[in-house]
Amino acid sequence: MTLDGDDPRSEPVEYEPVSVKDVLVEMKDTSELLIDLAYSAVLHNSDAIAEEVLRLEEQMDVLEIRARMSIMMAARNPSETEVLAPVLGVVGGAEKISDAAGDVAKIVLGDMGLPDAMRAALPEAFEPLERATVTSDSPYASRTLGEIDLESETGVRVIGIRRGEDWFLNPGPNTGLAADDVALIRGPDHAIDDVYETIADEGYESHAEPEPAIDDLDRAVDSIVHMKNLSELAVDLAYGSVLFDDAALAEEVRNLEVEVDALQSRFEAWTLGAAAEAEDPVTLRGLIRLGFATETISDAALEISEGVLRDIDVHPVVELAVRESDEVLTRIEVEAGSALAGEELREGVPAVGPSTTVIAIRRPEVGWVLVGQSHEVLQAGDVLIAKGTRTAADSFKTLARAE
């Protein structure tokens, strides 16, 4: 990561015989982490988190080149070229997400400025994410995540670890924490402060939430938050459409992309209106950049699902990559008499069982229902697309079966 001097993108990347599946897994996990980190950098106005985004973006550039090299080596005849074309769409979509996240990080590092209303609205848009450096005095140092059992004890997850220039994006129970590791942690407000203090051996500084002011600015900010939520949903559904080769899910991705485009248009109008009332309109520059970057993420989702929309067979390597990534997508049917039948979802999460988020429900009479922020009651016969850890997914499948 550099803001000055040599551009790391000029460094040579040589072909290596690597697994396309492994590269796709790493690209998917990296792109999803980048979205969370970028918006967390904006929320906390944190240069440190923004710099982690640019480090990961550099890694993604290398992964993209290696993925394209491996895909070209794998295509031996026209029929193989056809089935590998959608794989390039997945690679291109993940890279587009990475570039958008980098643009968001540069809003912070470039001191472009964001109105207080933006940071006031963001906490409701995602679960808190923090960056903590492990100290040698931390009780977590020199122990594995399994030994610490952090998620079971606190609800906080370690979603990534950086050790020097090396990243561990899918840390499992056997992954250890060492002094000077940078741990990316995510979890509920009431728990993340204690975990941060235990890891970093320093007090946790909570982030004040400013009060919004200008009406048009409020509407512009609300648009960006809505665009962010819809774009992230589109990415989840895009990977789901690829994994399950589901054209209806891919069509929902296209519908979401159209909706985000419409929101982007309204956002621009409201931002121009806010500029007339702002004391210093230049402070809205960062907000405009954020809007464009957020819209780019929905474009990337559409690129990921394009092969499904065009009825091109999904290459098995993509399915394997999606199944083996950090947060897995699961498709299950709710059986009559199961623990999930009649269960209410609150922001996609049922009260029973492990923390698994339902992102879409297919009902015979209405087709796909996108859950989002709505409250839905699960019914017998519902087909769910859910997202969570591999352990949580296995438990969720059990809850969907009749007792």
C-alpha cells in the first residue's frame, strides 16, 4: 500500500500453477471483507482501517491477474471457453468491488470530507467492525481461535487477521493469534468493546454519532444507506444465483441493480439541493464519491450473475469456490413441524438457533421475496437462501427439518 512513491501495481506478476477454485475463494472472501472495511473506515473516519483496505486492494489486483492467467491456461477448446466465460465475470465482479472499496477508503485518506449526517446514519447499516492489534500481554496472544472460543462466549467473530503482509481471511478454530497481529473483529455493540480491550490491551473509544441537519442532505444520506444495503444484497444474491444456477435469483440481481441506479439519480439531485444550503459545498465531495462507489458494487453483482442470466452453464469451479468461502450460502426448505416453521425473522435473523441471516425466501405463490429489513414469518414449504458460517449453516439445516 502506498500513497506516495512507486505504484505496487507495476510489480511483475508471473504465472504460477494455482487452483482457480482457491483463487476464486480468496477473491470472494477478500471482496466481501473490503466492503465492510471500507464503510467502517468512513464510519469511524479511520485512516488505519482505510489503509487496510488499500493493502487488501493491492492483494486483490494480484489475485485477479493470477485468476485470469489460470483461466486462460484452462481453456483448451471453444466449448471450454464458453463455460469459463462466466468465471471471468465472477473475477471481474470481485475486482470491481475491490476498486469501489478502494475509492471509498480514499475518501477518508484524501480528507475529502463527509457530512456528519453520513456518519450518523451508517451505524444502522451494518454490524460494528473494528481493527485491533494483538499485544503480547493480551490473554488471546499465542492461542488459537478454537481455544479462545470467542464467538460462543461473546458473539464477536474474528473475520480476518493480518500478520505483516500476509492475510488470513478465513480464520478457523486452528488459526492462532500472535503478538502484533492485526485482528478484524465484528460483533454486537454491547460485546465488541470488551473484546477490543482484551485484544489490544487499551481502552475502547466509542464513536459519537453526530446529528444530521439539512433536509436534502438527510434524503441524500438515506439514499446512500439504502443503496449500500441493496448493493450488498445484490452481491449475496449474485453468488447465490451462481451457486444454485438459479435464473430467478439472477433476475432479482438485475432488478436490484436497476433500483440502485434509480436511487443514484435521486441521490445526485438531493446532493445538489443540499449544496445550495451548505456553508461549504466542497465538503459534499466525499459524499458524491461514496455514492458512485456504492453504485459500482451493484454493477459488480450484475457482472457476477451475468452468465446465469445468459443461460450459460455454471462451471463447477465457481460452485466449489462459493461453497468453500468464509461465509457460506445455504439453500434449505422449511419442513412442517420444524423449529423454523412459524418463526419470525427480524432483519433476516430468526430468534432460534445460530446466527444465520436469511437473505431471500421463495414461496410458490409469489416467487422470491427479498428479506432485507422487513419482518417475515417463515412458513412450511418456504425455500430459504441463508448466509452464515459453515457451523451455523449445518445447525440451520437441522432446524429446518421436522422434529
